[in-house]
Amino acid sequence: MIDDDFSEEALHATAANVLQCLTMLIEEAESLNLPRTMVALRKAIRACQAEQTRPMPRLRPRRHVVLH
């Protein structure tokens, strides 16, 4: 899901920070000997990396709907 309020650079930086956090969590899971957690985190990293490689869709201007 893409938030219209962020620039493409900000979205890329946010994704990079998420990947960094996931990598740190894998290291912690490894030190605590949590193999299922490590597998889940690796899957999450692969999903984030795949999402990063997808081209960014063109953002449509926001349309505000007023309900009466």
C-alpha cells in the first residue's frame, strides 16, 4: 500500500529502514536459537525486496468525497 503523502525517495528510504530492522531481528533470532522466527523473517525480507524491485505506480491525485 502506498501513501500519497510520501515522495518516492522517502518511500525508498523507509523500505531500506524496514529491511535493516528485519535483518537485525534475524540476527537476534539466530542468537536466541529461534529457527521458525528466522524463517518467517527471511520470508518477510524476500517479500520486501521483491516489493522494492517493482516499479512505482503512477500516483493519482487525491479526490475528496463529501458525504451529506
